[in-house]
Amino acid sequence: LIGSTPHIRIGDNPIPYDPNFKLYITTKLPNPRYTPETSVTVTLLNFFITPTGLEDQLLGKVVERERADLEKLKRELTESNAAKIRELKDLQDNILERLQDEKG
């Protein structure tokens, strides 16, 4: 703050902060790393995806903002589904291993 006006410091220059200001940054890095402080204050979009994937990301952001309860449920279901898929793969591998041991 300078006086009662919020400012952002760029280099040594204080610049008055406008809440409508948006900054878009792009990078050619495949997996850029950001500090935790930066990650919680920005929205990251991965444009190295299909249009359907981008649509899903943006829809998720809208649902998260308007119906956080539904987005939380979706996330929980997705995690549960991934766990079930891993469990199924482990069971299939176990069955295949037992069948291979029986033939030996």
C-alpha cells in the first residue's frame, strides 16, 4: 500500500493495482514449475491438450465456481474410479501370475 491505494512493485517501480487487471503468460516449457505462492493465486491452463480436454477443464472451473459441491463430488468419483481401475489391474496381474505358476 502506498497511502490507502494498493500497488504492485515491478522492479523498483510501484504501480497502482487495478482489480480488473489480468496478466496472461505463456511458456514453451512442457512442465513449468511455480512456487506454491504463485500456484494458489493463478489459474493454470494446459493448452497442450485436445479441444475436448480444454472444454472439460473450463467446464470444471465453471462448476467449481458455481457449484463447488458438485465439483468436489466429481473429483471424489474420479479418484475412486482411478483406485478401482488400479485394483482391477492388480487383480488381473495376480490371476495371470497364478496361472503362469500353475503351468510351470
